[in-house]
Amino acid sequence: MTDNKHFSDSQFTLKEVIQNLRDWLLFFISQWKILIAAGLIGMVLGALVSIFKKPVFHAETSFVLEEGDAGGISQMSGLASLVGVNLGSLGSTSGLFQGDNIMELYKSDRMLGETLLSPFDQEKLLIDRFVEFEELDKKWASNVDISGMDFSLERQQFTVAQDSVVQQVSKLIRERQLSVVKPDRKLSIIQVSISSKDEAFAKIFNETLVDKVNTFYLETKTKKTGENLRILQTQADSVRSILDESIAEYATATDRVPNVNPLLNSAQVESRKRQIDVQATAAVYQEIVKNLEIAKVNHRNNSPLIQIIDSPRFPLKRTEIRLVKGIVLGAIIVGLLTLFALYFRRLYQKHVQES
């Protein structure tokens, strides 16, 4: 019985809840001067933010990436094996890169660094423009003298301080301004976006980065098959040159004995040797040409297709805080913070009184 009575005494009735809410409401109404003042302060702060905060420009490029036709190569390998040709040895690179890897290339220090060291205009580089509008020469003045650095030099001639600046700027862009996403994971469309306070920088940086990364991806993706193709082409040219020489030597040897006596076999030895050289060289040349044609098909099928869908154009998409929106948001945010402050202050006062 005692336990049940204690349990019922600890419950709040509906009347007590309503009374409690009424007390809090009357308390907040009694603080109307503070709340109105907080709202006005919030409106002023929101207006100042909307006026002085610079808009952010967004340069976006979207492209579709289609990988090489690995299925066609597999079928061709089966057919080629029937005639004794190992197509796998001609340099398939299907496992070297996957489609998602190109997204990581966009975030690499190498690609971002090379892009930053690319021209912005005839007078300055992209990194110079970034340092200028971000005022990094002032922000980092205590650590490094950026104004005295020449980034137009070869990368091998950079000092440790210059390399550090390039790495830090790349880090800032990667963490705050760069976005590389797939809008739909089921599709092969990739979207690269650069957000910046400088409209011209955002557009040029986006275009340069996309060009450099896609070029690097294509070259790396087809590097092995391309090298094998060049080797086979060199071998074919060399063997063809030897074959031409063998044919000429065979003709010369035949001309030396125009009317051969069938009873004198020794007179035919030289021409027979040259004939065998021609036949052997021709067989080697035929095999190399066959491998060369298969390697060409493999190289074409292994080359990915990158097709630009949308590229950045002026004027770029921009996001900014409008004056009315800034005033409203400022009033709401400061007003809510004031309400919480008043709430916790009253709770603290009640606690002190009770204790």
C-alpha cells in the first residue's frame, strides 16, 4: 500500500501540466521587452550578414564515363586461342581502373596541384588568383611570405615553402570547395563542382581540372595496351625491312646464275638459302601482323569514352543570403537563443531558491 501511494503521488495530473505551461507562457510574456530587443538585434545582424557576405558561385561539369568493352575482348580471346594467339598477353587493363577511381583522382594532390599551377590568364596562375581573392598572403603572413614566391617556375625548382603552400591550397579546395559525386549510382554520370567566391576562378579551375584528370585517366587506362601496340608496330616495321632485304638478296642470287644446269646442284645453293630466308621471314612477318591487328582492336576496345554533357557557362549559379531572408533568419535564430537563455536562467533560479 505504501509503495502504491508513493507511485501515485509522483504522477503529474493534467491540471498540473496545464498550470505549468501557463506559468511558463506568462513568464515569457513578462520578458517581452527582452525578446523584442533580441529580435531587433537578430534582424540587424541578419541584415549585416546578407550585405557583407559575398555570394558563392558554383561551376559544374557533368560527363558520362563508359568503360572499355571487356566482353568483346573476352569473346575475341576465345577465337584467337583457336589460332594460337594469346590475346591476354597483348595488355588488357580492365583491372587497372574502375569507374569510381576517377572520382578519387579529382581529389588527389597531384591533380589539384597541377591545376593550381595552370594559367588563369596571360599574367597569373590559378594559385595566384586564389591567394589574391582569399587574401592568404595576409592570413598566412606570420608563417610564410607568399607575395615573394614565383609559382611559374618548374615544380622541381620549388622550395619547401612553395610546395607547402600548394599542398595547403589543394587541401582547402578539396575540403571546402570541391565536390565530385554521382547523382545516381546506377548511372555512369559524374558531376564535378567547384564553389568559390570568385566567379572567373570557379569556371576556369573547373574546366582545367576536368581536362587534366580526364586526360590522365585516358592515358593511364590505355598505357599498357598502347605500349604493346607500339612494340608490335616497331617489330613489324623491322621484320618488313628484313623481308625486303631478303627478297632483294634472293633476286640477286638468282640473277648470278640465270641458266642453271640441272646436273650442278651446287650452283643452286646460294639461291636456295636466300629463298629459305625469304620464306622464314615472311612467316614471322605474317604472325606479327596478325598480332598487331588484334592489338589494335584490343587498344580501341580498352579505351574508355568520356563525353561531356554540361560545362560551366557565365553567369554561373550563385547562392547568397537575400536581405529579407537574412533579416528573418537572424530574428528567428537570436530569438530562439534568447528563449533558451531565459528558460535555463529561470530553472537555475528555481533550483537556488529550493535549495
